[in-house]
Amino acid sequence: MSAPAPSSPSALPAVSPPEKFSVWRVVLQSFRGEQHDYTTAPMNRAVLLLAVPMVLEMMMESLFAVSDVFWVSRLGKEAVAVVGLTESVMTLIYAVAIGLSIAATAVVARRIGEKDPVRASLAAGQIVLLGVGFAATLGLVFGFFAPEILRAMGAAEATVRLGTNFTRVMLGGNITVFLIFLINAVFRGAGDAVLAMRTLWLANGLNIVLGPCFIFGWGPFPELGVTGAAVATNLGRGIGVLYQLWHLAGHHSRIRVVAHDLRPDFPVMATILRPAWNGIFQFAITMTSWLGLFKILASFGSTALAGYTIAIRIVTFAMMPAWGLSNAGATLVGQNLGAGQPDRAEAAVKLAARFNVMFLGVVGLLFIVLAHPLVSLFTTDPEVLALGSRALWVVSLGFPFYAAGMCLEGAFNGAGDTWTPTRLNFFCFWLGQIPLAWALAHPLGLGPLGVFIAVPLSYSIFAVLAAVFFKRGKWKLKKI
């Protein structure tokens, strides 16, 4: 019996070749604001779709910080002092807002991963209520006592007179800070990263344009001096918040908040506040550890402080985009844990960390090679230039560790495990970085160089310990 004749090629079913992964195609797609299921999309694609708008969002934040100081510096050193003193108090507001934002992203991402948009919207509504409540309380107290706060920070009476209105507008109008942080955190948790990006580009773009108009009275705008910077900031952020609320009401957003979601629901608020308290403390530890380093450097005079300040400004400018990749990893962790896919959540963090290490590794190498010309853009003083270049060179050595550490920290926060990075911050920075900097600078006689060395060392230890806790995997079991 003969074998059956083989089918002709034309009778075989057509098989479509697998779609080739294109980085540029995915990057362009990330700007469209389309909704995607990040619990099933290919991992490279999921990370890029989230990371690109988040990176660009953070880049605009960096640009605004530089632009704001640029215009205010034209008014003299007293105006710069007012901004610096007020910003140091604003870090308390940022700590609360960022702590709540960490919890907001984790809770919303978990609900989206569970395919429960109704509870995600309820959580978003409660987050807005919490933000308004905290902002109103802090705004009333800080705004009323603005001149006393400046005096408590050591400002001279001339500076107090010049800066009281600026400080009052910034502290009293902090609701724009809270809402823009919190609603963007909701968008990120839901996977609507492009909405968060557009919000900050709108708000900070307006800040940049309106800043000099209100400061110097260009065109039809009143000349308000340093107070004009505060007016422009709050006006820009306020318009950004209106844009957010429009989307939050259901326009092109995965989250749709209705009137019912804005009625106080105390069990849901408690779910948000539990990880938020640790998030607030986590950020406060980081901020106060930097203040500790400044205190040690102050013993070596204004030259050391100026050089280190310039170096850290440059470092921070590079770090902001890297936080975008960290935020992408946090969103993917929350959504995939909600979908019951802990291994996929872990894989997302590893991929985000790999991209971040590559990015910051290249930036760190450039900073090491170009330290002197970069610092020379900000100062012509030879002593400040020498110390600033050395600080930038030394701090940049730790960039790969910073990259990995921030992604691992984002993973814990995205899972709702805010306690682990809080403990690590406490031991590595309060009990590690500050004593180490003091010991290297004074008893061991390295001076300012000792403080510079303590920064990459402490962050490297943080990254190694974070990797150990990450590998143990207890964060995967966190329930929120």
C-alpha cells in the first residue's frame, strides 16, 4: 500500500511571522496614551511603554528646577536665599505627598492587576480626599506662620521682609503639590503613564514661561519679584491639576472617579495610610541624611558647600530620568502581584534595573570624564571648581549602584512593602552615611573628600542589602 501523497504547498495553512520587536515603534506607541494590559504584554514592551513617558516626565521636573533658580538668581542672593529656605521647609510637604504617592501607586496598581477598576476608582477618590485634607491642614498652619518659619530657619530680617509673601504663597498653596503628586501616582498605578507625563509637561511648561513674566513684570503681567516665582509655580501646577481632574472624571483615563468615590470611606483610607506612613518616614530619612552631610561640610567653609551643592545639582538632574524607570518597575510590580503573577513582577524589576544600570552607567562615565567642564558651567571660582569637580567625580562612581538600588526600592514600594526600604534607609543613611562621612572627614583627616566618598559607599551598601531582601521574595507576599 503506497503512502499518501504529500499536500501541495498551497494547501498548507498560512503562518504569520512573529512581529519583530522594535524599540522605536514601542517608543512612539508610548506617546499615544493607549491602554494596555501590562500583566500580559511582552516584558520588554511593557517596561518601555511605561518607562518612556515616566522618564520624560522626570526630565521636565529637572528642567523646571534649573529654570526656576536661573530666573530668581537674577534678583540677587537674598532672593535665592528665600527660595532655598522655603524649599527646605517644603521638603516636609514633599515627604508627606511622596509618602502618600507611594501608597497610591501601590494600591491602584494592585486593584488594576486584580481586574477591579471599580475599587481602583474608589481608592483614587479616597486618595484625592486625603490629599486635600493634608494640604489644607499644612497650608493653614505654614501659611499663617510664614515669617516666623523664615526666622526660625535663621533668615535675616531683610530676607524675611523680602520673602514672607513668597513663602506664604508656596506653603499656603501646597494643595497644588499634593494633588499633582497624588493624581499622577494614581495615573502611574493604573498604567496611564502618558497622562502623568502630559500633566507635568503642561504644569512645568507653564511654570517656566510664566516665571520670568511674574518676576520681572513682562508684558501685561505685574512685577512681583521673588513672589512672582511662587505665583507662577502655583498657577502652573493648578492648571495641571485641573487637567488631571478632567481625565480623572473619565476622559481617556483607565480610572474614572464619580461622586460616590469622593465620599469618605475610612477602611479604604486606612488601606492607603498604612503603607503611606512608612513611605513618609522613608523619604524623610533620605532628605535629613542629605542635610546631615551639608552640616558636616559646613565645618570646612562655604567653598566646600558651594562645590558640593553644584555637584549634587548636576547629579540630581541625571537622577530624575532614572526615577522614571524605577516608577515603571513599581507599577509593573503592583499590577502583576494583583494578577497573581509574582514571578513576572520579579522579572519586570530585573529588566528595569538592567536598563537603569546601563543608562546611569553611561551617564556616570561621562560625568567622571567631563567633571571639570560640567562644574565650570556653574562657577568660575578656582577653589569651588576644584572641589565641585572632585565631588562630581567621586559621587559618579556609584551610579550603577544608585540605578539598581532605586529600582529595587521601587519594587518594594510597588508591592506595598514600604517598611523594608524604610529600614534600609535608616541603617544605610542615618546609621551609615552620616557617621561614615564624619569619620572620614574629621578623625581620618580626609576633609570634604571624606564626605564625598561616603555617598557612593553608603548607596552601594544600600543596593547590595536591597538585592538580598529582594531575592528573599517576602515582598511578593504583601497584601494590600
